[in-house]
Amino acid sequence: QQQVKQSPQSLIVQKGGISIINCAYENTAFDYFPWYQQFPGKGPALLIAIRPDVSEKKEGRFTISFNKSAKQFSLHIMDSQPGDSATYFCAASKDNQGGKLIFGQGTELSVKP
Amino acid sequence: GAVVSQHPSRVICKSGTSVKIECRSLDFQATTMFWYRQFPKQSLMLMATSNEGSKATYEQGVEKDKFLINHASLTLSTLTVTSAHPEDSSFYICSASWGGTEAFFGQGTRLTVV
């Protein structure tokens, strides 16, 4: 499997701050880049996703920035809240593989009150 | 919409027995389902891809005779862990896709083999 590298492994942010998680990929054939949020003992839930034809996508407090030339993308969580404390995974897939995802290593986010 | 239900959510079985996990797409037809395994504090590792009516495709290093996958209908896939051992204890998660890029995840099954 082609790797997707994610950093940092863990992140502590104060309430109201900005959480930033980064991912890098190797395979230029990837054309779908989602971010998932996972709470302990639960399956991952899709947060937001982007395709390479745009450089940024925003949904509420969540923004993906995408740099195609650098093969990097990042998740920004604005005004972070304690309820955002979870593990976040970036992923990548090829459009012709219908949902087959390669996941990053995950980032455990803790938002302190 | 796009709800995937996994059952059971937790199961404890004795070493040497087999356990079956079900993954159902409740409101769409899933042409493809995926099975992942997740160890504590680790990422999701794809085990296999199953397409309705055909044999599953297993990732390298996954024993197909140990992890039996059946995708008999467009709404149901099952994973059977045969002759389970303590090292098979893990969090198993399925996802389902209707052929587009997006996949929808079940809530996961915590398997403990004692």
C-alpha cells in the first residue's frame, strides 16, 4: 500500500485555538482526500474531503488546505472546542477504487478548557 | 442517509472458536464493502475488499482462510474470524460504498478472544 504520512501524532490545543494536522502522500494517482474523526470505541466519521482541483475547502470550523505540487494537505480546526477532542485520520484514495482508503497514522487531539 | 450498521458491537469468544461479524448498508446498495482492522492507538489497516457476488480480495499478509468474507447481497457483508486466538483480538470496522469515491463506516466491533 502506498503510504500516507500524518503528523503530529498527538496535539494539545487550548479551547478557542486553531488545531492543525498535516498529511503527505506519495502516489500522484490519489484524487480524493478525506478527513475522518474517530471517538474511542466508534467507527470513523467523515468530516470533510477535497479533490486535487481545488486548493482549499471550508465547512464550518473545518478547513482543508491542499498543495498538489508538494503532495501535502492539512486540516485546520478553527475555534477548537473540548468536544473536538478525538483522533483524526487523513486518508487518500483513487477515484476508480470506489471507497478503498489508505489511512494516515492518526492524530490524537486534546482540546483543553 | 448512507447508514452502515455493524453487529455485534462487542463480542467475547473462547480461543479456538469462530465468530461472525455483520455489516449492513441500511439505506443504499453497497456494491463494495471493505473490512479494516484497528489495534489500540493505531490506524485502520485494510484487510480485504469485497464485491457483491464475487470473492473477496485480501491485502498482503491477511490470511484468507482465517478471515472469511462473504458479500452475498448488496446490503450485507460478513466477516468470520475462524479458530480465533488472543492475537486476533482487535477492533474490526467495515465500510460500504455504492461505487463512488466516498465510503461510509460502521460503528465497529470490539473482538476479545479469551
